[in-house]
Amino acid sequence: MGAKLGGGGGGSKFDLGQNSDINVTPFVDVMLVLLIIFMVAIPAATVSIKLDLPPAIPPPPGAKVKEPTLINIQQGGVLFIGEKPTTLDTLTGDLERELIANDEPSSGPDARVYIRADRTVRYGEFMAVMNNLQAGGYYQVALINEEL
């Protein structure tokens, strides 16, 4: 906080005159308080989320790894189960037949479905597939992401 204490020319003894300098002390105080608030708040915002991930167990040497059954969604809502084309209406029936053919659990809590969607697929088409799978009893859905 600054004040002009010297008497200028022509004024009375108690006239302080105008101080045209910028007082930055309140600004610095506010900035230090904000800095402390952000320093306290940021570590609380970066708390990790606990995930239940299964342990990674490599297959025994020489064992053939079974490829998962994929649902491919292409542009325009074209669906494939593996390499076989299907439609949204027959998706759950075709998926169940494909899972049985691959000796995988076809229903219940152990049935896992993998979905790979083209980047041009609209969100509504993707959600239509997800809702159809959920209505068919498939609740464990894994999304396949491929790096470019």
C-alpha cells in the first residue's frame, strides 16, 4: 500500500494529493491465495480409479490362441460377425450360433462380446448394436481400439 507523505508545492500540510501509481499488493495477495487453492485442489482431482483387472497370464508355449469373436460395424450400419454378414434384427441369434461354433459360452455372465467399429460409424448406429446386445443378454462388451 503506498501513500504520498511529502508535502507538494502549494497544498496544505495535510493534503496528500493524488497517487496515480498502481497498487499491486491486493492483486499479489489474491494470486497467492489462488495459487494455494490450486495446489491443494489438484492432487485431489488426480486420484486414480480402482479397476478390477484380471491378472495377465501368458498362454503356455506352443499353445494356439483362440481368436475372439468380433462384431464389426462398418459405415452405414453394415454388421459382420467375424467375416459373416448379419443384420441388426438377427444379430443376437447369429452371435449365439457363432459363439457355440467357437466353443465359447453363448449366454450368461461368462459370455463376452468384442466390438470393433469403423471410425466413420455414427454414434446412433453403434448404440443400436449395444442396445440390441443388451436386450439379448450380452452385458460383457469389450471395445476394440486400433492405433493408427
